[in-house]
Amino acid sequence: MKDLGIISDLNLAFSRPVEAGSSKTYVQDLLAKQRDVIRQVMVEQNGQFFVCGATSMGKAVEALVKEVCGEEAYKVIQKEKRYKVELWSA
């Protein structure tokens, strides 16, 4: 899909890697490396943010997005329903 220009970037996080020697990677850690992009898309371009997965991951991602965008901007994002979540207990 990247080759077709449908998506511009893809980052994969595996918290339970199966390959020997692989280390755990968490969604919130990958997102933390993209702080500028998140702020630009969510605050300046009125982007959408979708989180789907375990409750603990969702809470960590939410905290990061609040920190990156700022408390007031995050309230606006939620009010405009641009931050969507589907979380479950793991």
C-alpha cells in the first residue's frame, strides 16, 4: 500500500516478539518518536486519531497525545470527535 501512495509511512510495534533476539516495541514508544508529526497533523491539519487495542496501551497513547498536543488542543480534538478509541482489557 505504501508503494501505491495510499499510506506514507508504516511503523510496527511488537510487544511480544517471536523471533530470537528481538526486543519489545510498544506503540507509545513509536509514537513518541513522531511527536512533531502528531502535533502537526492533529493540531494544525485537524487530523483523525484512531487507537485500538489493550486498555493499558490506550491510556499510555492518550497521555502522549495530550502531552504532545497540549491539554486545551486535546479537549478540542475530543469535542470534535477526532480522537477515537476502541479498547479492551488484556
